[in-house]
Amino acid sequence: MKTTAKNILAALGLMVVAGQASFGGVSGRGMETPRGYAPAMLSNGRVCLTADFLGGVPAPPKKARNSFLTYGIFIEGRRLGPPRYNLYGHGRYETRLAIDGQLRYVPDSWTQTLDAVGARSIVTNVFGSVTRVVETFVAADADVIAVRQTFPGADLARLTVGLDYFEPRDERLVGQWEELPDGRAFAYTVYGRNVDRGRITLRQVREDGAFVTFISYGKPYAGTYAELAKRHAAAWSAYYGASYVEVPDAELMRMRLMAEYQMKCNVTDWTIPVGIFPSHWSGKSFAFDEMYGVQGLLSSGHFAEAKRAADFRFATLPQAQQRVKHRTQKFFGYGARWIWEGMEDNVIEGSPLGYWHDHIFHMSAIARTCHLTASYMGDAAYLRGKAYPVMRECARFFRSQYVYEAPDGSAFIGKCTDLERLGPGRDRPFMTTCGVMHTFRTCADVATSLGVDAEEAADWRATADRLEKSLPVKDGRFAATANDLDALSMGTLAGYFPFPVFPKGHAQQTAAVDYFLAQGAKGGNMYPTGKKICPWYAATMAMAALRAGEGEKAVPLLKEAASSAGLWGEYWEINEPGVAEYRPWFMTAAGNCLYALNQMLLMEADGECRLAAGVPSTWKDYSFRLPAEGGYEVECAVKGGTLARLVLRARRSGAGRRVRVVLPDGTRRDVELH
């Protein structure tokens, strides 16, 4: 039996005792929660909420630890005004229960389960002889929260059941409640970045012995719980059915499922932000983080979700061109520049003043996002019509603005911010330069394949070659920056990942990978804090090891990433209890871990399709069905250490084309696409 999303939970188990980390659920007594508890995230990419162990959305804690998590209900794009343009809350709610006329709020004991397969929270509260089960989900196809309360075996005549909604409050918000025959509605206006007018409708019904509340944002939901739940389950089942992975490691299996869950929760109608919470940069988008999410989605076959990012960059290309527009045009043009922390229209910079505004490598991330999207989909029309126009403007921006040329003909990237941990003003920054080189070479290849921009393509290739000669080196390995050769930076992996510009076995890049992997715990977080390796970095290190040909290091690094998971198995930005605890439900780590795990099984590099490049020799039985760059899908099964099945299927066109495949035993074979 293939271990797909439908049966992973049964294989791993759902419940755990208080304080123990496992996949599925946590338990406690009264109002006590296990250390590291964060409410479960439920989201459809528009409406996002924090669901707690009482079946409601909790009030914010009096004292949040660091940048922990903002509790509440939030809707993507609904923002306050300057200076930060933060998301504003849409209130919260609490379940209400009276037993024999006495209100009961604090349970004797509780268990909360996050069903990542069904995208729902299931809470069981025990109040003496009465047990309450609260099931909650945010509908996949409507901006509706469904809350269903049941009382197994209880005398319902003893109970009074309801739900209390606490409306949003802000000095820029005005609104009032209206009573309805089967509920109530709150109509409001917010004078924020825009003038937002909205309506929150509560409809309460009895259905099949259950007490159900529908909370609608916009058009009220008028159907049944059964109908909504069926559509919701079908949508999530179809999502998970896009690919499958079966490996003999339960920790990595739950890691992949939770990564897929987090990714779908964060795909908005416009792009893929880090999180739809004020604590997560208020749902604003960073092109660099966006790229990691796109890679995870594409490599799992979630093309409709992944292409939102490239579509967004194409839609906002005129604004990005305006950023560097001039009345006159050079031969190559000035290109385009997207802002660092973008909102839905890419018009206003969303971040506070800081040296992060001097980043430019996010432009390389945009080019890679667009190219990978077209490549995985195998869509030549998309490449020509949307992806390449964006890529070309990124290349033109670098060429006109940031390539410095010396009298001797050499070229280098001028000072800018590389990874933030290094601070501002980095000279010849390695990661940024690799991104520029990758943009130039990829754009040149695409231009040649499309038969366009021949002169620019030739210049891009030549410029990339000159930039390569400028890269900083120390002791036979690439260094982070020319003005700090000793800096320990994850950016020194960049020529393998995330911008693959060097082939496997490149001496200086491989030496840089080995050096950082040996020293990683000293610089394993994006901030100079903590003592471990955060999941985003661990997955990056796994990818660099894979591309260096050191695949045996991939699984230990991915298990390092998994070790910092929260109680639900969720990804944090940094999760070191008592040392540094930042942002549970952190999309970037989820996308990167998902991509690294998929690439461990199926990786495209140096013109080859490499199977099981990171699979340990102890794994004798594993299988997968995953998409590959180039517009085809690979289905592979290894049984007893022997290749039992291998099929390559063209996605759109290309049947009969042959692909060079590196088999799990290291041999090479040309395999025909079906």
C-alpha cells in the first residue's frame, strides 16, 4: 500500500500525552498547555485563524514571547495604513457551554488534534460527565469558518450551547451588530490603507444532533454542514493526490505531510507570503521566501498553487519597471525592480527603513521562480508569454544597475546587502553574485530556445563568466564577501543552492559546502542567535550536499530540521526552547524542507535526472511519484534494494523524447517518455 496523505495519520498515531511532541495532537488539563504549544493554523489562503484547545480563537496572551504568533482571525489583503500596513484582526470567538444552567469554560481535561489531511482542528473537552467535541475548519472553497459542537452520549436537554463572537476593534474601524432570524451579522468599515467595507455573518443551526455555527466573511453561507465538509474534504484530497512519497522513516513522512499542509494554507489569491498573521510580516511577500515555497509546491505537483507567484510577478511587472524607469532608454534597457517587502499591488514598500532595502538577490529569486514554474509545467506558451518577460527584466536590471566593470575588463557586483546576518555593505557578495550569474545564464538559455534577444543573450553569458572570476575565495573555498573572507555564511552554499551555477564536484564550491556543514551550528540561524540549525538552513544544507554529490548527508540534515518542529509538527523560523523561539507556522522553512525531501528522491542537475541521490543505503523499500523539471513525471519503486518500477510520463508534450536518468545504483540509462 502506498503511504499517501490519506493513511499517514493512521500509520503514525494521532494522540500524545501532554508535553510530548508528536504528529497530530496534544493534551492537557484545565487551562494548562504543554511547553511550546501554539494554536493550530487553519486557513484557505484568504481567511486564516489560530484554533485553540477550547474550540475557539483565543485572546492574545498578555505577554508574547519574542515574535511568537499573533492570535486571531485575519483576512489576506485587509490592511491598516502607514507606516507598517499591518493586517487588522477580524475579531475572534469562543465556544459557550452551560450544563444545568451553569456556564462551564475550564475543562477538566482536553485533547486537541490537528488533522492535516482533512485540514481541521478536533478538540475534545471533558466537563465532569459531559464530553464536548468541537470540529473546526476554514472551508477550502468559501470564506467560511465552520464550527460543529457535539456531545457524545450526553442528555442534550441539560445543555445550552452557543458561540460568542468578539467583533474586531480598532480606532479606524466602525461597525454595528444586526440581529438575524438564525444568527447575527456585524457590518463594518475600516479606514485603513483602503476603505474596506465588510460583513461578518453568524448563522447557527442544529444538524444531525450537532450544534453548528457558520461564520461567513462576505456572502453568507446558506447550505448544510455536510455539504460544506464534503467539498472541503474533496478539495484537500485532490491537493494531496498530486504526488506521493513512501519512505521507511515516519519522521520524514510526517515532515512532508505537514510541509504540504502549511504550503496550501499560505497560498493566497495573489502570491505566497510567509504567513497570514501580523507577526509574520503581515502577509506581505518576500520574493526570496516566495521562491522556496514555489519550489516545494512545484516539486510536489501543485502547479495551480505554485504559479500564483509567477503570475503575480508578471501582473506587477509594470510597477516594477516604473521603479527604474527613465525618459530615455539604453540599448539594453534599465529592467525592473520589485520592492523588498511587497503587498498585493507591489506599489508601496511595506517594510520599515533598514539595510534590507539594499538587497538585490530577490530579483534572482523572481527570475528562478518564473523559470522553474514554466519548466515544471512544461508549458512553452507560459514560458514565452509570462515567465521570460519577467526574467528578462530581472537580467536587464542587474546588467544596467549592479554589474561594475573595471578598466581591465573584469566585472563584479557592487556593494549591497547579502544575507541580513552579515549586515550592510557587502563587497562582491557571493550569494548575490551567484544569483546574478544564474539569472544571466538562465535568461540566455531561454532567449536562445525562443529565438529572441540574441545580442543580449550573448552579453549575459559573457558577463556571467566575468562575474564568476570575481567571486571571493579563501583557502581553496568560496568565501562570503570580499571584505570579510572569514564570515561564516549560509550564502556560501549558493552556487549549488538556491542558484545552481556550478556542476557537481566543483572544487571551490564543494569545499565551501564542506566547510559550512562542518561549522553550521555556529551560523545556523538567519539571525545571530540560538545554538542549533534552523529548519530553513538545515534544508538548504541538505540541498547543497545533494548537489555536491554528498547525498548521504541529506537525511541527517532533514532530520535536524524535523527536530525543531513544534507540537503539531509545524515549522518554526527558530525553535530552541529557552534560547530563541520565533514564529511557528513559518512558510519558508516548510517550502524548503518539502523541496529538499522531494529532491532527495528526484533531482534534476547537470542535464541528468538523478533518482535517489540522497537515499541512505539502509533503505531497501521506497517509492514515489513526483514531477520533474522539463515537464514530465517520474514514478519509481525500489523493492528489496532493487529497482522494481520506473515510468516517465510527459505532462503536456514530448512523448518519445529520451531522458538521461541516473538510477539508484548509480548507473545511467536513457529512458523514453510515455
